[in-house]
Amino acid sequence: MSFSSRITRLPLPADPARAADVAGLFPDLPDRLRDLIGGAAGSSPYLAGLLRAEAAWLPGALAHDDVVARETAGLEALEAEPLGIALRRAKRRVALQAALADLGGVWPLEQVTGALSDLADRAVDLALRAHVATEIRRGKLPQTDADVGGIFALAMGKGGARELNYSSDIDLIVLFDETAYAADAQMEARAALIRTTRRMAATLSDVTDHGYVFRVDLRLRPDAAVTPVCISTAAGLAYYEAEGRTWERAAFIKARAAAGDIAAGERFLRELRPFVWRKHLDFAAIQDAHDMRLRIRDHKGLGGRLEVAGHNLKLGQGGIREIEFFTQTRQLIAGGRDRDLRARDTVGGLAALAAKGWVPQEVADELTAHYREHRDIEHRIQMVNDAQTHSLPKDDGALRVIAALSGEADPQAWCARLKSRLARVHALTERFFAPNAPTDDLPELSDESRAIIQGWQAYPALRSDRARQIFRRIEAPLLSRMARAGHPAEALARFDSFLSGLPAGVQLFSLFEANPQLIDLIVDICGTAPALAAYLARHPAVLDGVLAGSFFDPWPGEAALTAELGRALERALTQPGGGYERALDAARRWAHEWQFRIGVHHLRGLIGAEEAAVQYADLAGACVAGLFPVTAADFARRHGPPPGRGAVVMGMGSLGARVLNAASDLDLIVIYDAGGAEASDGPRPLAARPYYARLTQAMVTALSAPTAEGRLYEVDMRLRPSGRQGPVATSIHSFEAYQMTEAWTWEHLALTRARCVAHAGADAAALAARIETLRTQILTARGTDARVLPDTVQMRDRLFAAKRPDGPFDARQGAGRLQDIDLLAQSCALRAGDPARSTLAQLRAGRRAGLLTAPQAERLSSLWRAQWRLHAATRLLTERPLDMDEIGRGGQDFLLREVEAETPQALRDRLADQVHEAQAIIRAGLGLALD
């Protein structure tokens, strides 16, 4: 389709005489195209001049859209001086074709700005290469194999996002890869590349008889007042790590390796990601962005009444910068957690934010439409005289010209629509940025409450002026919600404990301010679940997960969790500055969010105790399954891959039975098969047995060692063959022989709950299948032993004599309680040779095998469920024995609601009845006389 046939709109000529004069230079062009040329020339002296200068070139050029490639083809061979002339000619032609395509509606906004941005990239690249070649010819640049001497230019701002205007500066940061040079040659290379950068800038920005290409701005580089125009990547990374500010983080959202050694530039940007994209939601960026906006307005004198005449369309109220800040700040908040939000361009950023629920779709659509119209008008302002300005003219005649270039015959109507759009943009963005002044009055408080609140100013979380400033804005809503809580004094006391444990407050208080629904959640937690509140104080970043769109989604299951953790670990291992320790931190951050989610869902009644048990077990299994291969790979770098078939981690106890609670530790054993291999094959080989023993110890450390992000789980390895006396990892042959000939009955009982949760090695998946087959064979063979029942009875007596119940509300320990029901169920599975692992499934196996009657199995199952609800709720409230006074009335309300009891005394009486009934059934099931 021809250029002429694609024209959808025409500018109106402000100067008809000039329009007719210029259009007359093109008598052979179609009428609609001549009208477009006339309208452009009549409204813009700059475009009129370009049209006259390029009258011979234009008719043939319009047959092709890729004007940049056409006009810069073959320029690689030119030296600096003729290159500068050629680039100026290319700029005239690209700008002319882009302007006509823009005014005529032939190209969308992205194609117009893309063509100008592509020309900038090409011009910078050609100029860098020409001047590097000069330095090499002069013998001033040391020898290197790096492309373009390792120098590269990062396009920043609109250039980085491919959003350049007609008269934009191009903002560049120029760096060089110092590792491309020998250590003793780096200073010489630095000097040569600084000269190269200066000459590149002059080639592009000096105004000559042929005009200029682009004005080059190098002031976005680190500490521009004191650093040279080209610095090393090491110096750049050191600066951003130590001194980088929020506005620089925002600037790097759009950064793009645009010229020179592109590979080196992309490496630098990868290494800079942790600076730009924070691992937690960064709502403190809102305040930083707001402060920056106010400083810009004050500096430019852009406050006051909104009027179209003279309005700065970029920096003024409702302007382009407000839409960009709105988009970039939200990207900074959430882009560290979600890579899909890291779009460089504004329109793409708004679309990504809407897709992920960070911006309502209708708001994103409206801001996108306003942004496009603002950019169109900005282009027309600059088209008039190729002026680097973003301000609308102040006089009516000049405003009429801008309206005419927009195809509008009525300037007053055009100004009215623009003013309405500016006001709308300002309204949409200001309510996001501008901090709300405290409007709520503090509720009436007791003297005790006032004393607590007065002590907050001494806490670390409120140490800084900024933290106190933000907290003042949320203090009244927070205290008002506490006053409406069921037990406000308890909620306040728990919040005080929570606040005292926070190491810092700016991020968390900003999170509350931007998301008031979190205040309701924190009040709910503090008023109800002290253990969960303490967990939140240790890991406040878990609140990020509440704002993620998936927090209330259906439970994904263990396989999906394992896959998700695997991706998080892979990112931590491969990102710049990553490695094994970063992976351990990533696993802890990830798991803490999921643990918190389970606790919140249980607390709010979204899931029951049995669902929570399975979810905690799924999460623990995913952590072991995700970390064990990573630990094995890290271990293999030093000692070689696992010898033989590999190793399998078996979950025992509650993990094997998939019935964990909020405070559970993990019972694990490791079984390996060296497959005849005597030792590993690596830089520091180890014999098979110590190899797997040390690998197991590394895995335990990976799961249990505290890092900067806390710990994952306590790990108990005592269920391995021979307990503490046995090796921490057991070969499959030793395991089989031990279980068949030496193991005690209690070890066979423990084996009824074993399941494979992780493996690593060349044939470890098949080894896991072999171990499961072996487990069933052992249970079948050993379950018929006549000693099983008397040993179980003896073990039960010793266990309950040594460990008495922790108070009248202990549903776990002691005869007739969960532990006792579990023990009977395991004995049923062992005696029946059944592979069932969970207590309820094992009771059903006992019924099928005739070891329990149907009423006995059903009643024990019901009693187990009731006691598990009490136990799971208790562990959510406290890690200590249940004390009704300690958990307070809020905790009591949750507990009684969970177990469907009217009062603590009624619960106590009911548990005593349940224990007595369960004891009778268990003693009958074990063939014992009733007491």
C-alpha cells in the first residue's frame, strides 16, 4: 500500500502562501500527499526548509518505510569528519519522513519514535566506532579482542525506551569493560576511550553548516560533576551499589545497551538488576517519586493554576512526566518480584501493570490514550522550529499553529479538550503520589494505651525522620481499627510487641499506607494469633505476598510449588552476584511467604486444620525437593557428581504422613546407592560413604542454618538406622539388611510413614522407586513378627511414662491423644503390611485387615480429627504449651471457634472425654485390658 493511500489525517496550513509554495515543488505527487506536504510546510518553517532541501529525494523515499537503514547504509566505512556530514543528512531525511508519516497518520506513535530512536542508536554506534578506529590508528588504544574496544553506550530515558521526540537530547551513559584489557593497560585504555566519548558527542551534537544530528547529554552518568564522560563498568557498579538513588533506579528501567559493545552493555545491565529491582515490594519508592516531582515543579516554577497557554506538556501538571512517574514507580514497587513488569516503554509498562492487577485496566487504558495524545502534541510543538521545548506557545497565533498541525480548525475547542485531559491525568496520578495528610483523629485511649504508644518513638522502626513521618499518616487509621477489634487492649499490646521487633519501618509503613487493607490484616493477626504476629515481626517482607494476585488463589499442590521454587532458585543462582548463598536466601523468602499464607488462611477460616496440615507438608516437601538438587550441584563442583545412582531424601514422621503444623520440624533420612563406585570423580574426590555423609550434612545446613533471611526448618535425623550412632546417610544395601535383620519394632513403625521427597544423582529417580518397593517388602515381611504387638505396647508405656501431657489442653502428647492414635495406626499399617502413610489411611487399613472393627476405626478417626483441630490451632497461636491467659481473649475466640466449643472449660472437659474414649479403643485394639 502506497504512502499516499495510507494518509488518514491532514494538518491545516497556518500560512497558506508558504503551503502552496512548498507544495508546488511536488507537482507529480498525488493530491492528498501534496495537501499533507502543504499543511506541514504552512505550519512549520522547519519542515518547510527540510521539504525544500529534500525535494528531489522525497518522492522516491516515501516508497519505503525503513528510512533509517536506507539512509545509514554504508556509513561504516567513513571516517569521523565525512561521517558527521552524512549523519546530518540522514537526520534531515529521517526527521522529514517521520514527520510526514506522523502528521498524516501513516505511522503510529511507536513507529515514529522508533525511527528517531533507531537513528540515534545507529549514529552513536557509527561515531563510537569511527573514533575508536582513530585511537587505534594513532596507537593510543591498547590491543584488545573486545568489540569496539569494549566501550558501549547505554541509551537512557526516551532513547532507551525507543520514545525519542523530534528534538530530543539523547541521554547516554558511556562505560567500558575494563576486563577487556590487561591490568597495566587499563589506564591508557581509559584515557583513549574518554577522548572517544567526547569526540563522539561532538560529532553528533556540534552545530555545523549541515546542522546537527542529536544533542548528546552525558550527565546521567554516576556522580557526573566529578567523573569523566566514560567510566569503567567496575566503577559504575561500585557507585550504584553504594550510593545509587531512587531516581537513578527509575532511570534504569528504560536503560538499554544501544551502541558499541552491546554484549558488554547487556552484561552490565544484568549485573545492575539487584540495584534497580529490589527483591521486596518497594512502596517507599512512592514517597521518593513524589518528592522528586515536587522538586522538579519547584525548580521549573511549574506550580499554580492550570492553563494551556505556556503549559509545559512534559513537566507540568497532568503532563507526560506524571504518566511516566506513575508507571515507573509502580514498576519499581513490584518489578523486583515480577519480571513481566519491567517493560522499558511507558505504554508497555501500563499494559503490563494492568495485566497483573497493579493498575485498574480502565485507568491504564485512559492514561495510555492521554499519553499518546500528549506525545503527539509534544511532537508538533517541536516540529515548528526544531526547538528543544515541551511548552505550548503563550500567544494565540502560535497556539493556532499547533492546533493546525493537529488537524484542528478550532483552536479554542482544541485548547479546552487539552486542558480537560491535563486535569484528568493530574487527578489520576496525584492521588497515587501525594501522601495523605493525617485526617482521622486518634480514638479515645486509656492511660495504659497512651503509655504504650509513647514508647514507640524509641523503637528502631521509628528511628528515622522519614519513618516517623510516614507512620504519623497511618497511626490514626491503625489505632482506630484496633479500637474496633474484639479485644483492643490485647491487639495493641501485640502490635507493640510486633513493632518493637522490627529492625526498620520505612518500607513496611509505606506498604501499609499504600494498601490500607493490610492494616486490617495486621490488627486481625495481633488481636488473635500471637505466634503468627511474632512470625510476621521476624519476616515482615511476607506481607508482599498478600498483595500478589495469587494470595487467595486455590492451593497449587506440592509439584507446582516445587517447580516454582526451582525457578526462583535458578534465578538466584544465575543472576549477577548470585550463587549458592543467594539461593538459600531466596528459598527462605519464598517459603516464608507461603508459610504466612497458610497461617492467614487458617486464621481466617479459609481452610480447615486438615487442609492446613497438607499445605504445610506440601510446602516442606517442595523446599526439600527444591534445595537438595541445588545443594548436590554445589557440592559436586568441589567433589564431583554423586557416585553411583545417587541419593534419596526420605520424609519421615509428620512430613511423610503429610500432616505438619505451623511449628513442625522435619524428620528426614538419606539413603544412597554408590552402585559399586568407590569414590566421586571431581577436583577433590571423596570415597562414597563420606561423600554422601557430607552431602547430607550440607543438605541439613541448607534447610536449617540461619541466614540473613532467617531459617527454614529444624531437621531431625534420629530416625535413621541406629539413630544417633548410625551414619547420617545409609547405603541402600545396609538399609535393607538392617531393616530385615536388626531394626527394632519402633523403626518399622516409623517406616510406615516414610516417603521420598527429594533425590539427586544420575539414576536417583529409579532409586526412589526401588526404595518405595523395598519399604513395602519390609513392612510385609516384618509386620507378621509376633513381637510387633507386645513391642508396641511396651514402647507406648515407656513413651507416656517419660513424657506427660503439657497441661489440660495438650492434644498431642499422652495416652488417648494424637500421639497414641498415631502409634496404634502405625501398628495397624505394619501388621497389615499396608503402604498407607497417614493416620486416617492407616486406621482404614487396620479395619480392612480386621485389626480394628469398623466402629473403632471410624470413631478413632473422628477423635483424631477433633484433636488435630485443637493441636493445629494451638500451634498457630503459640509455640509453647497452651495457656488461655497467654493467648488472650482474641486467641481464645479463634480457638473455640475452630474446635466448636462454647468456653475454655467446655473444651477442657470435652478433650478429657475424648482422651478417655480414645484410650479405651486403643487398649482394645492393642489387646490390653481396660483400666
